[in-house]
Amino acid sequence: MRESFDTIVVGAGIAGLGVAAILASEAGEKVLVLDRYDRPGGRLMSYPDTPGKGWKVDIGLHMTELGDASSIHALNERVGEQVAWGPFSETVQFYHEGRFINIAELVPMSGDERRAFGSTLRLIAELGDAEIAAWDDRSLAEWLVENVSSEAVRDLFADMGMIMTTIPEAIDMAAGEVLYIGRDNLRKKSQLLTSSYPIGGMEALTRGLVRVIEDNWGRVETGREVTEVMFAGGRTTGVKASRHKPEGPYPGYYAMPQPEEIEAGKVVCALPIYQLPAIIDFAPATSPMPSWWTKRITDIMHEVTCLVGFMFGLSEPVTDKLCFFTALETPHAGLPFQAFPASNFDPAVAPAGKQLLHTDVVCEYPEASDPFERRRILGRLWQDLLEMFPGIEDAVEWKIPYHVVGCDGLARKPGLVGEFKPKLQAPGIENLFFAGDTYIGRGLAMNGAALSGMQCADLILDRMA
Ligand SMILES: Cc1cc2nc3c(=O)[nH]c(=O)nc-3n(C[C@H](O)[C@H](O)[C@H](O)COP(=O)(O)OP(=O)(O)OC[C@H]3O[C@@H](n4cnc5c(N)ncnc54)[C@H](O)[C@@H]3O)c2cc1C
């Protein structure tokens, strides 16, 4: 007899693990989580002893907005797991005219302007949900013009918006999302934006969820690629999953997968929308989904932010600051920049006395997906780093270039945030759900994904009640 499950979750990122851990621990559901990669965590993965003993490298540059007051912390707490946090970032340092400075130096303000800044913070902290939602399809630039008279304060908010959205221009940022993130941080931590890093690296955020699933008779199976969500009579019936790792120059041809059919009462697709066409038929004539939905998903799926950067293992620290580094535009690459010395926040992620430093620049889909453009950007970023962190060249023990297309959900642009994001339940299919950073769920990237996971689980629990 074929094995069957109450719920199959496709994808063992924070959102998928979150949905599964809640359904298993709160509703006693028999859950199966399948992930095509060889370990759980998705984009919140850390690699122990990579690239050598004593280094624990995350998949990329990460910092968690709100730390112990974040949705990702709340998700872990909800299923009985604790996450310990390192210190909060003390400042944000902007690279400007040849040196790193803090925001007060970047945007100097008179007494009147400081008072205007204070009143803007109060205004944001007091905004209601409906007021924020009304700005989901309008730009931060418009909100600033309508609500802030001081030009210096407008500049400051535009710079902070860039850090929240990784979008360079305020005219392209969704005001609703920036206001939501700002309000959440102000109410919980009395600052416009805060960030922290979990002790033990990013893996510390997902490890406990796997434990909860397994303690509640659920399974997390890695190295299992879902090739199709199955449908019959207007419902999903489960998935087809392969154990095969594609090899050879034409994987589909040389390595014909032999998928296994696994039945389930419900399926949760916890993978980003741009990966959905690989597992759900999008062809208009045969798709189980309505054409308006597949068209909407196809229309927005390349609206993502992309990163190109280096991770460094340094023989000695190039900075002892406990902060997040940024630049609105670097001198050589000419792109928004981010750097995070993870080992300053948790020394255990690097061997004693050494430094783990993540760096990247934010770019658009055409640049990040083109290997020649990437090489050009990396060359320029290296020039930027030589200038920003004197001594880095001599301290490099290892240096790993990386790029990501689709780093943190849908681009936080007007019309792509809040209720404009794809919903958590499939239209017209009562037992197919979605979760993750590209679906409904507010908050900065990993927090959006965690909240989406909790909201998806609540929706399912509600339907079951
Ligand atoms: C380099 C980088 C830097 C980042 N920096 C930050 C930061 O500083 N702050 C922040 O808040 N967020 C950051 N993020 C974003 C954050 O990591 C993500 O928002 C979050 O991890 C998304 O979680 P998720 O569960 O939605 O998706 P994912 O983690 O992508 O999970 C989806 C899972 O589905 C699996 N999958 C896909 N297709 C299949 C298939 N066919 N079959 C089976 N499994 C499949 C994938 O292997 C993956 O494990 C960063 C991301 C990256 C990549």
C-alpha cells in the first residue's frame, strides 16, 4: 500500500518547516516535508566546517530584523523552541565620500529638522493597519512628499528605506511595506530599524523546527525533488517526488527521473512563486489553476532582488564594529552595497581571532543572471572592498564569490506587497496552500517568510475546525 499523509509540504525553508511544525505539534497531523536539497533550511542554511575547520558560513549575508521580537523568533517560540541572539547592531554605517559614517553624519539635521524627524517617527508608530495597507500600491517618495515637510528628514527616510527594501530609489519602494517595517520596529524596539544575528548562525533558526516535526511523528526528507503536484476532481491528491539527482549535460534526457506518487489530504507549496511552474502545470489548456492566477504569477515572478558578492574568511578582523555596513552606491560597482561581519556578532562562527565577513551588492535580474555581467560586477566590488576595508587583501584566507537571483521574496515595490502578494490558498482548490516570502506575510524577508508560514498554518487549522 502506498503511504499517505495528512499534509505534504514542498520545501524545507523557514516557511515550510514552520507550517509543518505547527500542524504536527498543534493538530497532531502526519506531515511529510520534502526538499530537493541535501539539508533543510532553504535560504537560511549554514554550512559547518565550510570551507575549513572552525568556519560556519551562512548561505549569504543575513541579519534578522528585530531579533528576539521578530516573527521568526515568535514562530520558534510557538512550537516550544528557543533561539538565542547575539547583540543588536549598534549603528548602520554608510560608505560615503571615502569613509564609513553613521546616518546622523550622512544626513546632518538642524534642531527643527530633528524635531520633524521625531514627529515623523511618532506618526509612523501610530499608523493603523488600514492606513498602512492604503499605501501598499503607492511609493515611499509619494508618502514622504505628503507627510514630511523637511527635506533632510525625507532624505533620511529614503536612505533607511533602501536598507529595508534593497531598492535604490524611494519612488520604486512600496510605502506600505516600509511603513509596516518601521512601525513594527518602533513599537517593539523604539527604533526605525534594528538587526541582530542568531547565536550559531542562520541554521539556529530552523534546526528546532525540524526537531519539533520529527518529535511529533513527522518526517523531513531531503534530496527529494517534487516534480509535480497531482490533481483529481478539482482537488490536489498529493505529489510526485523523485530521489534522483539529475546529472549530465541534459539532465532531463540522460537522467529520466522515476517519480514516486505520495498521497496527501493537503499540499502546501512552500517554495518561491518563480519555482511553481516546475511543479504545477501552467499551460492554459491543461492547468488545474485559473488562467488569471497563472498569468499573475508569471507576470510578477521576475520582480525579485538579486545579489552578487563575496564571503570572506579573514586571518584577522578588518573591522571590530558591531554593525551593518551599507552604501547607497559604491564608487566602483555603482550599486547599493551591504556588508556584515557575522563573527563580530557570534565569534563561534569563525576560528578564534579570525573574521567571517559577508559582502554583496544589490542588482537587477538581467545583471545577476548573466555570467559575464556577474564577473564584471565582482571585479568592481573587489575594487570597492579594497577601498572600504584597508588591509583586506592581506587578510584573505579564503574568498567565495556568490550570486543569488531572488534573494528575499518579491521586490518590495508598489503593488507587490501586503494584500497584493499571492494569497496563501489556491483559488478554487480547497486543499492546496502556499507559504513563503513571495506570498502574503509582512516583514523584512525572513520575517515575512516566517509570518507567512504561521498565517498559512492558521488558515489550515481554521479550515479544519
Ligand atoms: C544571500 C541571501 C541573503 C539574505 N539576506 C537576508 C537578510 O539579511 N535578512 C533577511 O531577513 N532575509 C535575508 N534573506 C532572505 C531569507 O533568507 C528568505 O526570505 C527566507 O529564507 C525565505 O524562506 P522561504 O521558506 O520562503 O523559502 P526558501 O528558504 O527558499 O525555501 C524553499 C525551499 O524549497 C525547496 N524547493 C524548491 N523547489 C523544490 C522542489 N521542486 N522540490 C522540493 N523542494 C524544493 C528549496 O530547496 C528550498 O529549501 C537572504 C537570502 C539570501 C539568499
